Amino acid sequence: MKASVLSFRAAVLMGIAGMIWGIAMAINEDHSTFPAHAHFNLLGWVSLFLFGIYYHLHPAIDRTWLPFAQVWVWIVATIVFAIGVGLLQSWHEIGAPLAGVGSLVILADMLLFGWLVYRPAQTALAGQASTSAAE
Ligand code: HEM
Ligand code: HEM
């Protein structure tokens, strides 16, 4: 499966889950877990959809394993992070290590995405440089 397809599919599922979470908070008149809901939606629905667009626009890397792994790590880390923040908001200390580890993995995965974004540009520039040198 392409990284973009995985990204779009996961984004939709997490968007639906995040909205159900929001509706549940509203119905129960208990907004205590809203930071976890907010980040689940922003990292799960919004960020994954944006990764999907980027990978779709770069078909040369869309079929390779590294973007696929980047998306999977993001999915798992976002779920761990949101559970951790949700537990912390409801005064369960066990949430702290989950939120901490989740956030660090999310940051590392963003750095990996950044590397994937900059790498093709460097390759293109290197290609241009060798073409100009040959002229
Ligand atoms: C059916 C859809 C949704 C419902 C019913 C819903 C419901 C809620 C509720 C009840 C709160 C708590 C508000 C408060 O106490 O201040 C909240 C906060 C928040 N939600 Fe949602 N939400 C939905 C979808 C989304 C989506 C799709 C996103 C992001 C893409 C999102 C992002 C946020 C953010 C950032 C906050 C925190 C706002 C603040 O700082 O006050 N929500 N939402
Ligand atoms: C590793 C990733 C992230 C960490 C550790 C993080 C951490 C935090 C923290 C500590 C707060 C303050 C919460 C409070 O005072 O109750 C916050 C708020 C907020 N963050 Fe993040 N954030 C992350 C990623 C993001 C991303 C990617 C977005 C947007 C795309 C975002 C949007 C927001 C918004 C809208 C708020 C205010 C609403 C709220 O309190 O939940 N964050 N974040």
C-alpha cells in the first residue's frame, strides 16, 4: 500500500473517532479531556491528511518503505500520546510517561518527515549542479 493511501485512510478513521469523542464530551457536559481530543484530531485527522497530500504529490517516494513507516509510527504515537494526555487530564499519573514518550516519538517522526522533505530537494539541486558543471 502507498504511504499516501495509508495516511488518508488513517486520517479519516481518526477524524471520525475524534469527532465521536467531541460529541461524547458535549453530551456528557464533561470537557475535561479536551486537550487530548484536540491533539488527537490535530495530529490524527489534520496532520495525517497533510502527510497524505505531500506523499501523493511525490510519487517517487510514495511507494517506498520509509514514508510508510513514518505514517505508521505517527498513527501509533498519536494514539499513545492522546491516551496519555487523556489519562493525565483525568488525574491518572500513569498518563505522564505515555504522553512523554508519545510526544518524543511524534517529534522524532516529524524530524524523519522533514528529512524526507529536504532529501529530494537536495537530490534535485545536486542534479542541477552536475548538469551546470557539464555545460
Ligand atoms: C463533531 C466534531 C467535534 C465536536 C463535537 C467537538 C467538540 C469539542 C468540545 C466539546 C471541546 C471542548 C471545548 C471547551 O471546553 O473549551 C472541543 C475542543 C477542541 N476541539 Fe473539538 N470537536 C469536534 C471536532 C474537532 C476537530 C475536527 C478538531 C481539529 C481538527 C477539533 C479541535 C479542537 C480543539 C483544538 C479544541 C480546544 C479548543 C480550545 O483550546 O478551547 N475538534 N471540541
Ligand atoms: C508532540 C506534539 C505536541 C505536544 C507535546 C503539544 C503540547 C501542547 C501543550 C502542553 C499544550 C498546552 C495544553 C494546556 O495548557 O492545557 C498544547 C496546546 C495546544 N496545542 Fe499542542 N502539542 C503538540 C502538537 C500540536 C500540533 C501538531 C498542533 C496543531 C496542528 C497543536 C495545537 C495545539 C492547540 C490548538 C492547543 C490549545 C488547545 C489545547 O489546550 O488543547 N499541538 N499543546
